[in-house]
Amino acid sequence: MSYTPELVLMALDSENQNRNKTLIAIGESSELQNCIQLIEKAVELLVKIFYRDHQSKDEETLKIVGFRLSNSLTASINLILTGWWYVSVMLFRDILETIFLLYYFEEDRARIDEWRNASRKERLDKFGPPVLRKSLNDRIRQSTGENEHLKGIDKRYQFYCELGVHPTCKGIYSTSNNEGTLTGWCFFNEDYLPKYLMELVNLSGFALDSFVQACGEKNLSLEIKDEVDTRLEEGLKWSKKHPEGTWSEINLD
């Protein structure tokens, strides 16, 4: 005989109600539909790339990292649809840390094998978040324009930490305010919805770009490369239209 705890039943009921409201809101907004389409396209391309046959252990390692990215992006959409706002931000940071790692692999592919075989201490010393963030920030500072799209990516990391990963007072208030009423449960919020979906559009673009760079563009078929280029170009156009998304309205200072 199966047993489903009452708390789980309550959560499922709330999630279903929130999801229905969210899908109606998305159906009424071409802007939100565009967000979903851009995120879905990035996930679709990630899946296409990592389902290719791998030719080496390093390619297999990149494949499992790609699995993690696509799963986290998909789970983030579900958390947004069902109204688990701060939990989705926790996944946002996980996605971003994976993106940092992939850009680090791109700089030196020998690091893939080193990371795969590292002990916990070696991994933290050589591949911990501070190391990866410093490497990417150095790369952006030293670039002559080709990494322009990466500017501000480290600020996102700090923002996610404050908003949903660490138990900060302002972060908790900012993700639990349901139209003026604080709630400790999942809930639908029409103001939060575009903020979180827009941020996920940006993240999905970084995820796709970092995975492609780590895998090596030369290893992609022309068909997939064309699809990737089109999605990244669309994402850049979208980002220029929404340079700050709408997260700038949330002040955590």
C-alpha cells in the first residue's frame, strides 16, 4: 500500500494551482512566451550536443556536466511555474557555478582530467568557486571585446547568494512577499514571474555558450552550430532589449 504524507499532498495541490495561474499569465504575454522559448531552445541544444557519441573520457565528462546544466535549467522552470521562488534562485547559482567551471575548462582542456580525478581538497583548492570566479573576471578584464557579453556575470553570483542561497533577511523578505503578505509557502506572484523568467533567459544563454566553448565549436556539426549561433544571437538581442532584466528593481544592499 502506498503512502503519501499530507504535507506532500498540500504542496502538490498548491503547486498545481500556482502552475495553472502561471501558465495562464504566460499565455497572455508574448514577452513571457518569448522567455520560455529562448530557455527551451537552449535546453534543446544542450541535449542535442551531449547526446552525441563521445570519443574520449574528457568528452564523457563534459557530457555529464551538460546533463547537470539541462536538468537544472528544466527544474528551475518548474520551480518558477509552481511558485518556489527562493528555491529557484538556489538552482540559479548552481547553474552559474557550472558555467564558471565550463569556461575554466575551455581555457585549458587538461583541467577536465585534473578535475575528474581530483580529491576533495584538490578540487576546492584548484576548482573552488573563488578560483573559477577570479579566472573568469581576469579573462573579462584582459579581453578586447570578445568577452563583452560576460560582463556582470560575477555580480549575478553575489546577487544569487544574497537573494536565495544564504539566509539573509532582505533575501528572505524579497522572495516571500506575496502582494504585501509574507508567506513561507509556494505562491503565484505576477510581479516575480517576469523577473525570474528573464533571469533564466540570461542564464540559459550563458549555459549554452559555456558548454559549446568547453566542447569546442569545431566538434559540432554544421547544423547544430548554426542553431547554436542563432540562439545565442537571439539571446544577445534580447539582452540588449532588457539590459538589466528586471532584477535591478530588487535592492539587497
